[in-house]
Amino acid sequence: VYAWTSGSAFAEVIDEEFTSGGDFVRHLRQVLDVITQVAERSPALRGTSLEAIDLCDRGVVAASYSIGI
């Protein structure tokens, strides 16, 4: 997650983590779900949570939401 949110390419993250692309996207979607819950329930962390969502929700992760994976 750190590599992805730091701007690494999908192929780089998959290669470094020794995981499948599908597993990576699934894990990131779970992270996004948790961050969204934090944003909804903690006004003090809302801004930071929204920034984290923007960093996570890009590329294939964002595309997976639009196609319903």
C-alpha cells in the first residue's frame, strides 16, 4: 500500500510484493473501505482520510470500482 500511494506503478508494486494483481486490488479496496469509514466517523481525521483515499484510488484500483470487481 505504501509503494502504491507513493506513486509506484502497478507492475512495480506487484513485482515487489509477490502477490497477484487481483489480490492487490482486493486488498486496496479493503483499505479504501476502512479509510472511508474513518472519514465518515471522525471529523478530526476527515481531511487526512480523504487525502489517503485520493492516493489509493487510482489506476487499476479506481477502474475496478467502475466495473464492479
